[in-house]
Amino acid sequence: MDYSSRLYYDSPAKAWTQALPIGNGHLGAMIYGGVKKDVIALNHDELWTGTPKDTVRKGAVKSFEKARKLALNGRLHEAQKEIEDNFDSTWSQAYLPLGNLIAEFSSKKKISGYERYLDIDKAVSGVEYLTNGKKEKREYFASYPDNIICVNYSFSQKTDIDFSLTSPLRSNSIVKDNTIILDGECHGENVIDNKCPVKTYFDEAKKRGIHFRAAARIDTNGEISSKDSVLKVTGATYAYIYFACVTSFNGFDKHPYLEGKEYKNACLELLSGKKDYSEIKKKHIADYKNIYDRVKVEISGKSRKMPTDKRLVAFKKDKEDIGLVLLVYNYGRYLAISSSRPGTQPGNLQGIWSDRYDAPWNANYTVNINTEMNYWPVLSGNMAELNEPLIEMIKELSVSGRKAAKGQYGADGWVSHHNVDLWRLATPVNGNACWAFWHGSSGWLCRHLYEHYEYTGDKKFLRDTAYPLMKGAAEFYLSIMTEKDGKLILCPGTSPENGFEYEGDECNVSVYSEMSMSICRDLFSNIIKASKILGADKEFAQKLKETMDRFPPFLIGSDGQLLEFGADYPETELTHRHCSHLYALHPANLITPDGTPDLAKACIRTLERRGDLGTGWSLGWKINFWARLFDGNHALKLIEMQLRPVKSTGVNYGRGGGTYENLFDAHPPFQIDGNYGYVSGVNEMLLQSRDGRIYLLPALPEKWKNGKVKGLKAKGNVTVDIEWKNGKVTKYNLKGKGKYTLIYNGREEKISL
Ligand code: FUC
């Protein structure tokens, strides 16, 4: 048994953060594995409150101009107040849970040898135990090719089962033959009442929300009957459940009720026909492995054979369990494949798994770090097709974002702010300017588009998809660029979600922020490169270059740190979880230890002053920063901190980051970004690439003495295998095309593939 690809427990889950996730991008389920009562908590990626809406704030353009003038004159508190009073728009809509599929069993016999597992080599979860010495088995998986969840119960003796399907949403369920059908409805709006979002149903057709049908078909050798909405099975020695859900959601700009798509028959159709469990399972495993098996990391050392929850606790004392480090790495790849596939919605704050009616931060897309982090491991981890939902979202955002640019700023191009939802909210949300007034996400998201080209080498994608979107984002920034002291800046600025001391009080709005300028530098540089590659749009590239030449330089503060707010203001929260001003170090490559050593030194100083502690995703980001700084030991320290066992699910903005018993990342609460920051961090420790340079093992910790990795990707669509002994590369194999400089074992080598 490989204990770096299997989670297992000796008892059923009592809490959601102990349950095991399965998913196919649309459908998500959490497996509790109770002996008498099995609960499968369900999600669907399109269950959100709301309808398409114009969210532009009236009078915002004037307000922006006023705030800009105030900021240029140093009246920063007033600028902030102006933004918060007159510029923001509405809150995001919310992601909703679907409900529970429940199976209650009649058997009252004593059981032994209980095990609940998730095999991440195959993406199959299961439960096994003995009754009277005989094996009882259950299996669960979510198939992407068939778009259903399958469950297989096999009993050692005749068993009666009550099946039911419940939902916290407005819904009604009935039993028809061997199928439970639940028809339901999402709220028409997440209405803001006294600064609190309240999920609200309306009767008026134009305010009705997304409708959906969920259905579970039971195939069994037992006898089927029904009582109310419970499907009863008696005397079964096996039962299969085939579960599907389809919604009326018809695109971000279509009304889900008045222009909704047909969903009732579509749902039943997914379940109709003769379903052969083992065929579906075979297809599912092949489909999953086609992505998952591309990469394998092996590092010599201990791998503890111990139930995962206990293993996590044991790691606290003895950190030699490299198998656990790899398990969490593999689990992150598993979660990515299970939550983001072509045709699905992108992974939200919780991927697709969310049990709460009022999920933390509405389980929306928070795009001032979190959504981007979800997609960091995808390209380096050889899973480029998982980017598709993100790319689609960016295309859609560019449509709503054009209205936001015009309506909020009177600007060209397109822009998005710190929250996005299913309806592609692009305007700033309501609340403190430190998070609400931040127009960096359109620029940041475009870096994913350019990287998609860099990693895949797909020129057609660059020309037809990436370039026009990148250009539109740049046009927005060009359009609001302001001159101050001969420099061009984005004024006013914020740096998510931090503040500084100004005139005796905390302030969040500065004249400009380093992050916004870095996002622009990065976006503009990528457009200039793209225009060269495509041999197109030279004039625009020239304009960007001239604009960039007038940006203020990176500033270094009195303590050697990179300045966040364009001036050496006293920090109000030195150890703040965001490190946005290091954007140029990671995710961008504008600051590098070998290219710009002085700035890299300033980044090190910044990270030292911030400290290592933080929320889950903050630890995840720091792994990536230290990897980019070629400091493998520090990166590993962060990995080890991320593996601290956490039970609390309350919101902790401080230093509580760690891992839940089911290996979900703990912000706390659960937030999936930390799982992905971890995977991306490990990838960056083993391989980095930029501008034709490929670094093998650039940040290998001393503890990882011997090992091998296969299948990671370097930019240029190069597939990389590496073996190492005593910390030195002993063998490598690169598959791809082109000329590169290879950097390893302290030397540089020119290679041609
Ligand atoms: C950002 C972070 C928080 C949290 C939230 C969802 O606002 O600052 O820590 O992750 O997103």
C-alpha cells in the first residue's frame, strides 16, 4: 500500500472536516461513512443565489475622480471615506449547498475492523468493516465522463435500507419507481440588510433564481417501496446509487428562470439507460489517471502507516514522515482534478465542497489572491486542461468588466475587483476600501492567460484568446493612469487588505500601491512579449513600454524592506497575512535572486519582518516566495507549518493556518487555496522556469536528500524528469522543443531539445 496516496481513518466522520471529498468539477460530495446512517453531503457548482444584474454604482465616476484628487493632495483618509461612501456597489452572490443523500441501514450487528479511505491514485473512496467476521463494503466516486456520482453498497447479509434526499434550499422530493427526485430552487438574491447578506426568495418571475433537479436512482436486488419521500429497500445484499443533478443555469448573462435551460429531463437522462457500475468505474479511473499519473514525486524517507488524523498529530512531534508531505501534495492534485474540469465552474473558495447555508465569505471567488492560488499548480503540475473554467470565467468577466470600467471609472477596457460570483460581478463590493477598492484582479487573472501560453506554447490561444483579453485589461489601466511628480501611477491605491499609519490613524488608501504597479508592469511586459511573438500590435506595445518607463521604481524602506504603499509609512499590522507587494517575486518573475539580487534581498527582509505565521493560504504563498528565493529549507519550514493539525472552523485572520483531519487546508475555516499553494510550492521547489531558463531543484531542502520527480512542466511545453542523490541532480530528461539554459548543481548549461 502506498501511504503517500491514501487517506484512511478507523472511524466514521463526525464533522464535515473529517469527511472525505469526491468530485467531478460539477458534483461534489463528502463521505461520512457512518455504519448505521451514511450521510453523503452534496454540492453542485452552479447552485448560487442571484440572477444577472447591473451592479454599477450611480455617480461612481465622479466619486472616483474626487477620491483621486483627494489622494493626490495627500488627503488619504478623506479619499478612503469618499470611496466607501460613494464608490462601492453591492456584495457578491453566494454559493449554496445542495443537501444530503442519506442511507439508513437496518443491521444492528456489532462491527469490527472499520476503515474509511480515499484512494487518490484512483479517485475512489470507500468504507469496509466486518460483521460476524464477514466483510461489508462500500465504494463512492464521482465520474467526470458520465457526470454522475456512483455508490456501491454490498452487504454480507440481507439488509433493509431507507434512502432519502434532503436539501436546505426550497425544494420538494418524491419517489418515482426506483428513483428519488428532488426539485429545488436557489434564492433570487443575497440581499444586503443592515450590512448582512440575507438569502431571499421572491415570487415574482424575474426575481426567481436558479432551479435544479437532483435525482438518485437505486439499483438493488432488494424490494423497493416508498413512504412519503423515502425510498425503502428490503432484503438487499447489494444496492447501487447513481446520483445526478442538473440546473437551469444558462450562462452568466441569462436569466436562470426566464431564460433558463431545460434541466428536469436532462437530469433523468444522465441516469437513464442500463448503467453498468464496473464499466462506469473503469471509465472514471482511466479518465482521472490520464491527468493524475502525469506527475510523480518520490522522496526517500519515512512513510508512516497510521490513520491520517493520527498521522497528522504524530507529525507535530516527529517531522520525518515524508510520506505525509507527499500525501498532501498528491491530495492537492487530486482536489484540483476533482473540482475544475472543462465545462465546469472554476473552483471557488472551497473548491466545490461547501456544507454551510451561510458559507464563510459566501464561498465566492475572492480574486485578490485566493482564486489565483487555486490555479497555481495547474500548469507547472502538467494539468493544463484544468485551466479551462478559469479561462472561461476571465472571458465572461471581460464582458461585465467592460461595463464596470465605463460605469465606475469612465474608463476604457475591462476591470474586475476583489470578488467575483457566478454572475461575474466585476464592480467593487460594499465595505472597507482595503478589500473593496482594488482593481488588480483583471490584471492578475491575465497573467494566468499568458502563462497558459508560456507553458503550453499554444500560439493560437495566445492570439485569439489571451492577447485580446490582456489588451483589454491594459487599456483599463492606461485609461486611469495619473501623473504625479513626473511619474505615472494608479491613484488612489490599496494593497489587499492591509493598512498603514497616516496622520495618527490607520488608513488603507494610499497615493498608489506597489502591488497595483507590479501587476501593471507584469501585464504590460507580457503584452510586449506577446506582441513580439505574434508579430502584431507594435504601436500598442510601444505605448506600454513608454508608459512603463515612467512608473516609479520599486522602493526600499528604512529597514531594507520592499515598500508596500509607495512611502515609508509605519505599519499597523507588521505580520499581516497578505504579502501583496511581493507580487513581482511571485507569482510574477520581475524580481529574481539572480536577475535583481538587491530587490530579492529586500523581499527576504520583507518576509522576515512579516514572519512565517499566517492563515492557510498565507503559509501556502510563503512556500512559493521562499522557493523563488531559492531557499528550500525555509520553504520546507512553511510546509511543515501548514501540516499543523487544526480542528477549529471559526474565522481566524491571524496565525491559525494548518490542516484539518481530512487534509483540507485550514485558513481557518476551510479554504481550499492553501491546498493548492502547497502543491504549487512543491513544484517550484523542484523546478522553475522563466525566459528560456530552466532551474532543476532550485530550492531543494537539505532533508530531501534523495528522490526523483517525473512529469513536471517547464515553460515552453517541456516535460521534465529529474533524479537526485545527496541533494545533487544525477539524471535528468527533458522532452520538448527549443533552446534553453539549464541551471543545476551550481552550473549553467546551454541545451537544445
Ligand atoms: C481574503 C483574505 C482572507 C480570506 C478571504 C476569503 O480577503 O484576506 O484571509 O481568505 O479572502
